[in-house]
Amino acid sequence: MTTPALLERSDAIVRLDGQSVVARGIYRARPMPVKGGTPAGRPADRAALELADGVDVWLEPLDTPQSHRPDDELRRCADHLVQVSGTLHALMPARGQGLMAPCLADAGTVERVP
């Protein structure tokens, strides 16, 4: 079995597109982005990993139920360095219109990095 590549910077996103990776970055709770800007007061119930160079990689495609992150994960991981395994997509898969951003699909357990 091949060891998944480590993703810490955005310059590897295109090269690793479609592959299993372990992504490492700062866990950021985010509201669901909407065209034209996100209205104030929307719950921050999604998450992205902010890579070392500031690029966000969303956890799960935003049009899937898995993109709603569990409350305990949001509390435990927010603003901490974490790592999570999954399948990297340079452009988030979407049914219809979607965010043109990278995402990690089939994300495993989010683990804080000491």
C-alpha cells in the first residue's frame, strides 16, 4: 500500500489532484459561501484547512451533507493545526454551480497536530 502524499502548500494541489493525501493546515470554521458574498449571521458550520501559504482546502464538496462539520469537531479543532486524510480535488466537484476551490473528499477523522 502506498503512503499518501503530505499536502501542506498549494503548489502541490494540481500535481496531487485525484490522489489520496494527508492534508495539514490550520482548521478554519467557515460559513457556506454564496455568490455575491456571505451574509452576516450565517453559521460557520463548514471547514477549510488553511495551508502554510494561506490557500484554503475545503473539507468535502460543499453540496454534500458531509460538508456540514460536526459541532464537536468545530469546537475541538477551530484555529488549531490539524491533519486529515482524503481524496484531493484541485477543483471542488459540484452538481451545478459550485465554488472554484480545492477540496478534500472522503475526509477521515480530523486530528490535531501537537
